[in-house]
Amino acid sequence: MTQPTLRDRKKERTRQALIDAATDLFESRGYDGTTVADIAAAADIGTRTFFSYFATKEELLFPRSDARIRAAVDAIADRGPGDRPADVLLRALHAVGEADDDMVSRLATLRTRLVRTVPAVQGYALRTQLDAQRQIARHLHAAYPDELTPVTAAALVGAFVGAISGAVQVLLDDAGDDASAARHPDDIRDQLRAATEAVLRPWLAAPE
């Protein structure tokens, strides 16, 4: 694996500084009360630099979306001869959980709340989810053309993504408002995997 260069590490630090600054501001001022200029200033960069990392405030709330799609596509490409379609999707979920904390982070809790309360964020989340489902389903069908039609591939990926989304909503629902409801990230990961596996269990059985 290629090691990140100094430039890559600096860019990642700036990107993370923007995410952290936005999270602080969204929590203290509200989403609509925070501008791109506010976020850039809090991260100690120029507004023009912000747009070299994120196109909009909405995009900033979903910083790992592309990485999750890549994880699924990579899991499909690296499948073993005995792997079922659901096996590779669950492996992708495990890989994402091990690689970063985006789905169990403070930002995730904030994002969950904003998806429910801010129409622009809700719309962006829906578009992002649908685009991800289409991409993953296309790769899954190509990998298993004898087992999945385009329709069944889309249904399986829809069940997978829907299970993750639904479980995350419940697991993070009150964590931001009630400290006693907060869960340890490892506990959230374990429950998320268990819930997703339960939904996909029929797809894990060997085909007749």
C-alpha cells in the first residue's frame, strides 16, 4: 500500500479541521446559522480553500460517503469463490467500521439529528444514499450475473443500506441530547453489524 505523502497528510489535517470546526459551529449556532465563511474562519483557512475540499455544507456532513462506496466495491472485487453477495456487503461494513469512526462519531450523532430537521440535509442524504445504492448494486450484479438480476441486486443493496441507516438512526437518536443514552462506539458497531446481518440472513444461506 502506498504511504501518504506529506502533502496528503496536510490536506487530510485541513479536511479534518473543517469537519471539526463545522461540527462545533453547527452544535452551537445551528446549521442554518452557520455559513461557509464561518467554518473556514474557525478552521483558520480562506473561504476559497473550503471549496477545494467540500462543495457545500451538506457535503461536509457526509465526508466518508465515497470511502464507503469504495469499500463495498473493493469487497465485491476481492470476493472469494465461496462468498455470497451478502457476505461481501457485510465484509465491506466491517472494513468501514475498522477504518474510521464516521458512523459512530460525534458528527454522526449531529448528522442524524440534522437529517430529521433540516430539509436541505435530508435531501442531500437521500440523494447520496440512492446514488450509493445504484453504484454498489451495479457492481454486485456484474459480479454475480447468474445469481442476481439487476432488480434483485438493487433489492439486496437496498436492504443492506436501509438496515444500516435504520439501525444508526435508532442507535444515535438520543446520544446527542442525553448523556445517559450515549453508547460506546464499539457497542454501536457491534449492534449495527448484528442488526444488518439479521436483515441479510436469508441472503447468507447457500442457494438451493
